[in-house]
Amino acid sequence: MKDLHELKLIRELTHFKDDLIQTHELDRVYIDGNSYPIIAFTIGTTDKTKPALGLFGGVHGLERVGSHVVITYLTSLFKQLSWDEELRERLKDCRIVSIPLINPAGMAAHQRSNPNGVDLMRNAPIDCEEEKPTFLVSGHRYSNRLPWYRGEEGKPMEIESQALVDFCKEQLFDCPAAVTVDFHSGFGMKDRLWFPYAKTSQPFPSIKQVQNIKDILDETLPHHIYQIEPQFDSYTISGDLWDYIYDLHREANSDNENTLIPWTLEMGSWIWVKKNPLQIFTAGGFFNPIKSHRYDRTMRRHMLLIDFLFRASRNFKSWT
């Protein structure tokens, strides 16, 4: 298997031995004689009817920083479990689930898409409902040589996409409340916290719960850095995995009040390029902080948000 630094870090996480940590290999992607596992973690109670926080990264192979934020948080969490009895007690009634790297083969190949040239965030069987979606960017089926390719119409979802969908269905659909964050980078000068929908500008069915979480966040962390908005404010797309997972969850829970709120954190990588223009000539320089002090700052700055959402998931009655 071709060496991949991020997979090495994830394997180190699998070596933590604790009865509150479970490791899952969801599937493997094979390319050029190499195999890349899609590894997931579940932390806390095994009772899937308890509230949960989901942390996901690496959907786009060029956006390494998203996986690094998730790995950094999980590393800190696992080490805390060795001494923090209060945290251990808390995790007996809630859960954290995570896939730190959804597209390992794409990351190994230094490309946005997976090895088949498919943009996984355009791969779900769900279409944009706007009359004039953005050409190419909203997803297309012309050729896998062009970015934002959705995959061939009528074919099953890619291995990586299906692994994410199945994992969420298994781990989150029975929770009374689940909050997820998918970490990306590369859009604009600000860190944007997006909520669905990406497929339409029509009102999001769970907008009341989103607004409640936003209000609590604004009150609890009044100096936070995030611009909170629906994804369609930036652009609409076809095939968004989180739109698809949200709709599946809503259909599966039509007879109860279980809630799923999927967030996407789009880290504004243009600010890193503005401060260090030469990094665009390095691998992944447009999407990731290159200077060590900016990398360290990025790893730190989102820990408050994750901790807040972990608390919010446990105290879901305050916003549902």
C-alpha cells in the first residue's frame, strides 16, 4: 500500500485500547495494486438510541486540513479518556462517531475526486432543484476528466459515498438527536458553517432547530469566527451527500421526533494563500495551511466549535 501520512495517523488512533472506543473498517478502495481502508470510530455508549455527534473529513482528497482537524480532535479525546473520569462518565450516555478520511485513495493521488474521477460530494442520487444551476460546479455527467463530475447516471454510488451513507444510517438514524460536521476547505476568506440544503433555495425543513443552535452558539461563544448560512447562499449542487442523508433520515423517522442536523464547515483557505501566495505552487497549497504556525492555529481554532456541538448534542432538548 502506498504510504499516506493521514492513514498513518489514523492507524495510530486504532492502537488506543479502551472499552469506550470501537474501530471499524467500513470498506477498502483498490487502485494500482494499492489498497486504502476507510476507517471509522465510535466512541462512548454502544446504545444507538443515545444522542450523537458525528465528525467527518477528507471527502475531497486535496483538502487534507479537514481530516487533520478531525484526527487532532480524536487524538486529544482518546488521550483524555486515560485520565478524565468525568468525560468517561459522560460518554456512557452519548456517542461520538467519525470517519476522519472518507476518500483515502483520492488523497493519496493528490486529487479532489476519488480514483474514478468522481466528486463524492456530487455523487448522491439527488438532483438540484434550481432552474439554472452553476455550470459544471453544480455537478455534471460530461466526463470524469473535468472537476465536479457526478458519476455515470444510473450507476451505484461510489464505494466511499456508500460507506458514508451506510455508516450514518447505522450509527445516527436511531438517535433522538444527532449533529454532524463535515470539514472542508477552499472557499473564500471566511470560515463558513453551512447547513442544508445544497440542492435548493427552498426553506430547510429543520430551519427552526438550526436557528436555535445558532442562537445558543452566538450566546455561548459570542466572538466565534463562523459565518453561518445555508449552503445555497454560495451555490447549489446536485448529488450532495448530506442532503441525501438528511432526506433519508427524515423519511426513516417520519413517525417520531428524531432530529439530524448536518453541518459543513468550509474553511476559508484563501486567507492562507493571501498571506503566503507562494504556497499555491506547492501540492495542496490552495486548500491547506502550509506555514507551521498557521497550521497550528487552524488545529486549535475549531476545537471550541467541536466541544460546543458535543455539548449541544447531549443537551438536545434545549434546541429541538
